[in-house]
Amino acid sequence: MNAFIKAAMTGAIAAVIGTGAMADKLQDIADAGKIVVGVKQDYKPWGYLTSDGELTGLEIDLARDVAERLGVEVELVPVVASNRMEFLQQGRIDLIIATMGDNEKRREVVGMIEPAYYAGGTNVIAPKAAELDTWEDLRGKDVCALQGSYYNRRVTELYGPNLVSFAGIPEVTSALQNGSCVAFLYDNTWIESQLASDDQWADYEMPFETEDPQAWAIAVPLDELDGPYGEKMSEIVTDWHKTGYLIERNEANGIASSPFLQEQHDKLQ
């Protein structure tokens, strides 16, 4: 057997094995009897811990619905912005549903499912006493942020704050309320929800116009995106929009009406 033929056969065998592995992901989940989903536990009301230590929220509802549709149990693994993609790459979770913005850089690392299931933008929560009026007011000031958030670099380059990064929301909110920073740079959806429902934020505001709207996507391992597993997830998200399930769960979790969800529902009906 000459080298050319041997190389061709080796490549063909590798392709078959790779295709089989991809096609078996759904079967692997079925065989395990569960799907392991990375979710937030500090992003109320999308994913958070109750006083009884139970995970609940909109994205928890979505994770449970995925499991029900696949006929398996769900295992929920708390993740944060700085580790969720790593967990997926390492095989510690099968799926991410964790307020993750979809962008080109992340698409190089994980398989972003289309259509997106939600959308948010960038803003800050700050004490009213800080009297922040425009984004330029952040220049040179200490601003709290979460490690791994996609908007950290953009805001730093445009407006020049001194970002003080933390791993989780509890650490950030503690620093903000202790006066260690003048504002917390985060997603407007979370900020709006906190201001509307939590008395601890009565003296705070979201002072700026929301910028840089981003779609949120659930994610599968990159090499699964175009295979049966990725296609199944896309089918599920499409059905969430088409049937109005996302709108219903959004309302059930006390979240303000989302123009993005309504737009997608109307589009896919």
C-alpha cells in the first residue's frame, strides 16, 4: 500500500469515527439518563438560589424543559462567566444556559445555538448620590465588574474606567454597597430586575442609556454544533419562540416584557 492510499484511508476512517462520535452525543446523554447543564446561581431571576438552597429562575426552567424533551433527568451545575466555557470544553457539562452573550470570539470556543433565546445590553447600577449622567463620567473611576464579561474590554477602551473585577455577583454587590467602586458594570436585564423588585437597591439607579445589545445563546461543545446534538438544541429553542413558551416563562418569573422575545415569537409563528 503506497503512502498516498494509506493516508487517504486513514483520513476516511478518522472522518467516520468523528462523525460517529458526534452522532452519539444524544445517545450518550440518553445512556447516562441525564443532561448536565451549566446555569447561573447568582443572576436573579434567570438563575438563583432560593432561601431553601434550591436553584430556580427562567433559565432553570429552560434547562428542565430540555431534559424533559430528551426524556432524561437534569443535573444543574452552577457556573460563572469566567468558567462556563471551560466547563463545557472539559466535558464537565453538556450544555450552557447561563446568560451568555453571543459574539464572534466566543464562537471560536463553543457552539452557539441559533436562534438566540434572549437578549440584553450593557449598563451600570450606581448609587443615586454618585450623580452619574453619561458614560464619560466613568473615566478614571473604580468600577466593579465580573470576570469574563464580554463588555468589559469595550467599555474600558471607550470610557476609561478602572475596572475592579470579581468572580461572582455577591462579591461585586458587596464591593459596590461598601463604596469600593462607584458603579457595577453589568447587563441591563439584571439591573432592571433588581431595581424593580429588591428594596436593597432603593437608593440606586441605572443612569445611562443601554448600549451594545447582545443576543444570548445556549451553547454546546464546538464540534457538536453542526451535528445531531446541535441541531436538536436549535430545534428546541426555535420551538420555545414559536409556541410562546419563552414569553410565558419570562412572565412567570416576574421579568419585564421583552421586545426581543415578542419579535422572535411573531417571526417564527
